Amino acid sequence: MSTAEEPVKSITYQFKLAGGVEKEFTVRLRSPSMSLEVVPRERYPEWTKLEFHQCPNCPLKAAQSPRCPVAVNLMDIMEFFKDCVSSDVAEITIISENREYRKQASLAQGLSSLMGLTMTTSGCPILDKLRPMVYTHLPFAILEETRYRAISMYLVAQFLLQKQGKTPDWDLQKLAAIYDEVKKVNRHFSERLRSINQEDAGINALTILDCLANFTQLSIKKTYIAELETLFAPYLKD
């Protein structure tokens, strides 16, 4: 649990489905680490075991971590939406401390934002590299927003590495490799969900996340850097 030294920030997702069904999920994040506050359970479903369709790039060992941290923190979400179709439209409201978002969108769109938030804060060693982006969580993010935030996050990390006397990667060479590992997690976690007879809402939400990861990775090249040079022209003048 959190302590006085670890204030908690909450982000609440509210779903209003057809037929008047409503559901609310509150993600509680320890600040400033943005790690998910987890409430232990007495029982967990079989599919949350670490070795159940474990991602091939997962560095965790069952002896120390018997459950997949991502599966544990997604199980309530998956349980509620297990019979939902991704194209179903819902009124989705996201409430944080400083702002509120509201959109009528497909369940896949809303779920992709909620799942992305939960997955990157769950303690997965692979997805942890994207956790700093949660500091500026942006529901319903499009490609342009995602790649800008991803590169900005990565460059801040390089600045901090340099401050510690380590070698920074100012050319973004390792960022593409990070996204390679993230895509493996997205795709293999989809297999985990398929194995428990889920309808397609959760699976297609992961597909959206995987597409964003794929396009962000492809954007780390000279053409996008040229766009940034135009945007940052006031800084680049003599």
C-alpha cells in the first residue's frame, strides 16, 4: 500500500454501454514513480500464472514472480468485457485530478487506453520502459501524439543518463529496440487472452496498442526528424 511519502494519483475510466450498463475502473498510481498500486487477492484465475503463455522475452521467473503482473492487473477488466464486441459503441469518460475527457467511441478504443495505462504501470520489466509516458497520460492518443511523447520521454531519459555520467543515446538507436520488445509483449499477451475464450474487445484493444507501437517505431527515422526540425525551427535559428 502507499504511504505518506508516496502520494497516490487516480485516473478513473467510466464506461456507459448500450442498454444502460455502466462500469467504472479506477487506476491508482503511486507518485512520482507512476507505478500501479496493487491490492492483493486471495485467489487468481489460472490464466494469470506467469508461465501461462509467457512472453518469450519475459525476464521474470516463476519462483520469484508466480503471476504475470500484467495479467493480474488486467483480470477485472477482462472479466467484465469478456463477452463484449470491440465495435460496440460506449460513452467513455476519463477523469483525472486536473482534467476530464469524454468521447463516444468503440469499446476497442476506450479499452486500448485503459489497458495501455494498466499494462505499462503493472511492473512488467519490458513495459516499464514506457511507464514515464503515464506522467502525461493521454486517452485516445493518435499516432502523431504517441510518437512525439515517446521520443520526448526517451530524450529526457538520455539527459538523466548523461547527468549520471553514463553514455546517452541521442541518436535514438535503442528506442526502436525497446519498441521491438514491447510489440512481442502485446502479441503474446493477445495469445493469452485468446486462450480464455474472450470476445474480441480486449484482443482488438491490444491490436490498437500494437499498431501504435509499430508506427511509432517506424517513425524513428529521418523523415520524422525533418518534421521535428520544422516544428522546432525557433530553437534552431542562429
